[in-house]
Amino acid sequence: MDYAAQTAVLLKGLFPKLLEGFTVTLSVALTSMALALVLGLLLLALRMAKSRLLTVPVKGYIELMRNTPLLLQIYLIYFGLPLLGFFPSEFVCGVVGIALQHAAFLVEILRGGIGSISQRQREAARAIGMRRSRRSLRNHCRRQS
């Protein structure tokens, strides 16, 4: 038997399915990344707030999402939402599950980056008259180089 010919025939038959799977994977990844970024930035604002009323629920959410497996979260979304009367598609359940977990990780990554800017850098930027938004951007960019 010619294994190269059998492999070519097999791949010819599977290629459309592989291509379809690749497009679904790519759409899930891109959609969940965009949703995680938006949700992560919103949660970051709440996490960095001065009020404990805002930060405590966000801390709880972050700890819950970071300390439970992604598969369990998607499972609960897929089978739990129909019990509440919502019937999302498989695609939506996967995207929402991935986005919710990755947003929690993103909040902590961004908070750590903002927290790493030293008080001396903030004072120096304030001393030369930079606005708060400009100071944050300059300090962050300077630390990266």
C-alpha cells in the first residue's frame, strides 16, 4: 500500500472540515479577546476605585473566575443558563465563558502594571506639570523601554 497516496486522499477529504474548524476557532478567539478586553477594562476601573463597596465584589469575582477551571465555567454557562430561561448557542456559551475568565486575569495583569509605577515617578511627572492621563501614559511607555 502506498501510504503517501492514502494520506493525500484522507487529507483531501478532511481539509474542508479542518478549515471550518479553524474558522470557528479563530472567530471564538477573536470575539472572546475583544469581549475580555472591554470587560477587563470596566472591571479594572471598579477594582481601582477607592470605595470598598465597589472593590469587594470585583475581588470576589476575580478570585472565583481565576480559581475555577474554564471547562467548569463553560459547563455552568451552557447548562445553567437554560435553567434560568436563557438559551444561548454553543458559540455564545464558549465565547462568554472564555471572556469572563480572561477578563479576570486581565484585570490583575493591568492592575499589577499600574501598581508597578513607583511613587517617585508619579511625583516627578506631577512636578513638571503633566496631566494625570499623560503622566500615566508617559511613565508606562518609559518603563517598557
